[in-house]
Amino acid sequence: MNSNTHVMVIGGGYAGVMAANRLTRRRDVTVTLINPRPSFVHRIRLHQLVGDTDSAVVEYREVLTDRASLLVDTVTRVDAAGRSVQLASGDSLGYDYLIYAVGSGSAAPTVPGADEYAYPIATLEDAQRLLPVLVTAPARAAVTVVGAGPTGIETAAELAETGRAVTLVCGGVLGPYLHARGRRSVARRLAKLGVSVLEGPDTKVTAVTRDAVQLSDGRTLPSEVTVWTVGFGVPDLAVRSGLSTDAVGRLLTDETLTSVDDDRIVAAGDSAAPSGLSPRMSCQAAMPMGARAADTVLSRIGGEEPATFNQVFGAQCISLGRRAGIFQFADRFDDAVWFNIGGAPGAKLKELVCKVVVKHLADEAGEPGAYKLHLKTRGGTRRQLVQDRRSERVAGPERAI
């Protein structure tokens, strides 16, 4: 191997930036971060961009080490055999190791009219497209937010707090991740903000038109602006490159986050599927995975056996406008428990999390190796989940007999 090792990182989100920063622990490693945008998207603030309370953008100079080269371009294909990538600009770039951290975006909606008339907010461009629509809409225009996960809840609350007439269509349960106690707390806050929450199996959206949303129970809701927060999808780069993926398109890896096809390719973040058992899509998972992916590459460069990925979760935080929020605690298997912190303290905790995320990246840029959260164990939780999944696969055919 050459005296200098070139590691390419595809994707400049939470996982990619963490990985790029950490890779510079070795002076004989050259790092290139390829990202389609010249600025870092603070994705957990996108609902604030829509509410016009934050730009959701951080300059890379604040979070990315100056020892990593930023290339603003898009990878169109990974040539694993040739250890190179093809770029949208027409260029080709070689690598010794590659970290695949392309993140996620909106899943393609299958509901008639949703693709044409509804506005997703899973990416910066999505949110920037929606903002002027809201700005020019009448103050009391009917706004419908479809999807009651964290993004839907946060968006509904953010817009309602500005005086918008918002209806949140759950298509099922409000905040499926939340404990019943936390769910009641969120419902009370949304009611206080004037959000009309429609729950239950009959509230699935069956069609979207220019000025209305149709539900499975036959109701038609007036909707001058429809915001779509249902589901996430991942870029199809791995599929187009002939790499093994799960059904969604996430790159299949082992527990060291190494591709099952090529030990020179390592994945992290929303686009990775370790053992086919992906953690919850979140910055909570992305940053530890980015650090682990970098450590895996560094271990291989040093001739050492890489360690395995530890899944570290303990809570989910959701903002409910600028003045309230909820910090929902969870057990070691990431299942919500009864305890939560709501109201103004919940809002302060969510804001703290948003700031700490950027600080973690900045700290790693300034001192590669400073980040330690991915090194914490959870009593073998991840190993247990993987073993359970494997047992289910083995036992599946027997149960079907």
C-alpha cells in the first residue's frame, strides 16, 4: 500500500462529517468529503426553516476539519472493483477506502396526487421550496401536515405557533414512538397551539389535490398547503452500483459497518444496514456510526481487527414550537418508557441537543478522536438484537410449517 492512504467519504451529513473528521487522526491519511451542497445541513432544524425561525444551515468551516478536502459534487456510481467513483461533473476519482454515508430523503409517495401537490421537507431543498409557499399563502390558509412522527409533530407545532390553521393527519397513532404518557403530553400541547389532530386507522390519506386532502373514511379536508412527512427513503446509489442492499436500498454491512461485498467500503448513517438491522434514522445513530466507520477504516489501515458497532440510544426529543418540547426517555432497547420531560424544560433540552450535535462535530474537527459516545456499551444490547434477528430468520420456516 502507498505511504499515504486516500479515504473518500460520500455524504456530508452527521455521519459523513464525523467520519471525515475522525479519519484525520492519522497523518498518513488523505480525506476527501464529497457532498452535493457547499454547506452542512443541520437537518434536525429543517422544521424551523419551514417556520422561518432558523436557516438549518451551518458552514462547513465550523464543523469540518481543514485537513479534509471538500468536493462539491454528486457521486453517480461506485466502481468497487476499480476502487473509484464516477461524478456528476464527469470526473472519476479513485480511493483506497470509501465511507458510504449518503443519508436519506423523502420516500416517493404512492398516494395519488401527493407527488404533485404535497410538499416534503426531508431535505434542505424540500424545505426551501416550501417556505415561500407558506410566506405567500394567506395567514389563515388551511395547512395540512400528513404524518405524525417527530417531523410531522414538529412541523405542525412550528407552523401553528406562527398562527397558522394546522391539521395534523396521523394515519394512525400520534407519535408512534412515544409512551402513552408522553403522547398525552404532546396532544395537550398541540391542542393548546390550536392544531387539529386526526388519529385512527380511518385517517389514512388516500388522495391529495391542489386544495384538499382525502381520507380513507371518506372525508375531504380543505388544504391550501399540504406538507408530507410520511416515511424516508435512501438514495439508490448502492443499488445502481451493484452493491448488496436491504429492501429499502441501504448498503448491507456486517457489525463493523463493512460492506458484505467489499472490505474497502464501509457505511454509516441512514444509508447503512448493519446485519440487515438498521438503527432508528436519526443523528443519534448517524454520529456514532460515522465515528465507528472511521475507526473501522483506521483499524484496517493499521492492520488491526475492527471493533463492532454499539447502538447507543436513550431518548427521543421533539420540539413543540419554540416554547415547549418533550424529551422522551427510553430503555436500552430504544423502547419509550413512562418518564419524559415536557413543557419549557423539554424545549430547552431539545435546543441543547441541537447545539450539542454541532459541538460534537466541531470538537472532533479540532481534536480527532475526541468523540467517545460510540465506545460506550449498552450491556450487549446490539448483540442481543442481532442474535434475536438471526434466530427469527432460522426459526421462521419452522413456525410456518
